[in-house]
Amino acid sequence: MDPRAQRVDADQGPTLDIAAYCRRVEEHLTQVNEGHLVRIVGQGFELVRRWAATGVPLSVVCRGISARADRHRARRVKRPLRIEFCEGDVASLYDEWRRAVGVGSLAGDAVGADAAVREEAAAAETDGPRARRPSLAKHIDRAIERLARLGGRLDWPESLQRAVQTALDSLTVIRDAAKTRGSDRDALAERLRVVDADLLRIARAALDAAAREAVRAEAVENLSAYRARMDPAAWEASVDRSIDALVRERFLLPTIDPDA
């Protein structure tokens, strides 16, 4: 039996199998370390246990590990990546995920709260100052670049291919006026939100029945720790936003809404 095995209630929601959660995180850490197994024990296990108890979705944890691993490899560091060094990336992505799906923090949320671990990681591998939020023009440029790369996806349904091209054409027009401020900027941001919503709507419709069912099941699983504290309307709204986030990730679509 895994010595890490224990079960906890996340905010009085479904009981979580910590050992299973930890094993899945460990498997992904091994994958990004190119097969080198780094056991999650001690301080690392406490960090993962907090993620599980707080309700951090495994998909968010894995994306955080992958993001950290990319920078780890870029530095050509020979030692394998440890889970402790992924704390900041997971915390940042978790905050983004909560905003995207419309949920607040759980009572006693401890994600990213261990300052000693963060300071140790920062001292060992400095990432530099956090980048400032890009301007509206730069935000549009990034979205245009991502959409341009997706333009050749012939394996996609024709409806989605057309939607990507339509979004790209719209952003090209909006980009010409993107350096405005005040009420003009607000109007441009609203136009971007419309483009974003239209693209997501068509992307969701492009999924077949099995894929739609799988995406909804994953959205429900990701939000399960929050269900006990949400009324039915708020729950369904968060599930819907979580589905949008998963569809965006599945098709590698950019976030066109500048305030998302």
C-alpha cells in the first residue's frame, strides 16, 4: 500500500484519494523529466497534498509542471526537476483557472502559501521579474500569431476552419485601432470579447458527442471540490466556463478577450 495513502475532504466536498492524486502528479513529473523518476515525498508531498485538498485540478498541476519544465530544459540544467520548483507556476495557473471558471478560493486555501519553499526555489533558479501585462495591441498581436498558426489545420471541421479565419480577419481590422485609450479602448475590448465568444461557440459545436461528454465530465471533475459551496445556478455557470477553458486548450485557441 502506498504510504502516502490518505483521504481528505476538500471543503466538505467529495473525498479525495491523495495517493492516487500524488501518483498522477508523479507520473507527469517523470514524463517531463524524460523518464527519470523523482519520488514525491516529504516537503514535496506536503505541497501536492495541499493542492489536492484545496481542489487544484490535475490538469492545472500538469500544465504548471510542464511550464516549469520548459524553462528548466532551456537552462540546460542536468539535475531532474523537483516538484517543489513548480509551486509558483501551479499557483499562477490555478489563479488564472479560478478567474476563468468563476470560482473563488476554498476556505483555508494554502496554494502558494509556503513562503519558505518559494524562496528556496527562487534562490536556486531565478526566473527574473514578472512580466508586465501586455498592451491591447500586443495582446491582439499574440492572438493573431496563434490563429495564423492554426489556419492550416485541415483535420478540423470546415466550420471551425472558417471560424478561425473569420476571427483572424476581425482581429486584423481591430488591430489597426488598438492603440486608443479610454472609452475607445473599452469599445475595442468589447469587440474582442465578441470575437472570442463566437470562436468558442463554434469550437464547442465542432466537438462530436463523445468529445462533448468527455469535456463536460472533465469540467465537472475539475470543479468537484467546489460543488458543495455553490448553488445550482452558480455551479452550472462555472461548469460552462470550465468547458470553454477545456475547449480552448483542446484546440489551442488563443484567449482573445483581453480581460479573461
